[in-house]
Amino acid sequence: MNYNLPLHFSELPVYQKAMDILVLSRSISTYLNQDLKYLNADGSEDPHIYFTGDIIQQSTNLAPQIINAEQESCSDKKNKYFESLDRLTTRLYRNCKRLEMANSNGRDYLPILRGELRKFRKLKHHWMMMTL
């Protein structure tokens, strides 16, 4: 994913961690989809398959929110981007927990993603304090 960013955005640790989370969530989602795409014996689909798309969508939205917050000069609007990042990381963490209940070998990789999210939260907190 190339946003044609100024050099300093790509050097931000919080941005780099967001990109790591995106790559990791895509890989995990692809792995999980291989196991969850088949129909159950009763003809129903596994409800966990929808969470795989959610983790990709939410992780994709992290980096643009960081860029928007970094470019914003008004502190009220900047806080809205920070709040949006908080909501995204909370939902992403919650969806990882839900996917751990899926019937797939890929669920073993979800604690790694949750660990990266915890690191991201720490970096985000530090970055927020520096940018306000």
C-alpha cells in the first residue's frame, strides 16, 4: 500500500506499526479464510468468516487516520482522529478475540496480532502526547 507520503510519515513508529498490523491481519485473514470458506454440514456458513474481513477493513483504516491526525493543525479535529484510532483498535482487538473461537488452525496466529495491537496502543499514546 503506497500513499505517496512525505518521508516523515513513513518514519513515524506508530505509522510503521499500523502498516505491520495491516500486513499481519491480511495474512491471518487469508489463512483463516481457507479454513472457514466451506459450508457446514447443515448448509450454513461459518459466522466467523465475516470477522476476517472486518480485521482487514479496520487495519486498513489505521494508517489514513494517523496521516489525517498528523496533517491536522486544529486540536479539536486532531482529537477526533485520535478517538477514531481508539475505536478502530478496540474493534480490531475485539474481532481478534472473536476469531480465536473459530474452527481453524489460523486462530493460533491471532495472539500475535493482539500483541502487535498492544504495542500499537503504546506507540499511539506516546505519539498523541507528542503531537498535541
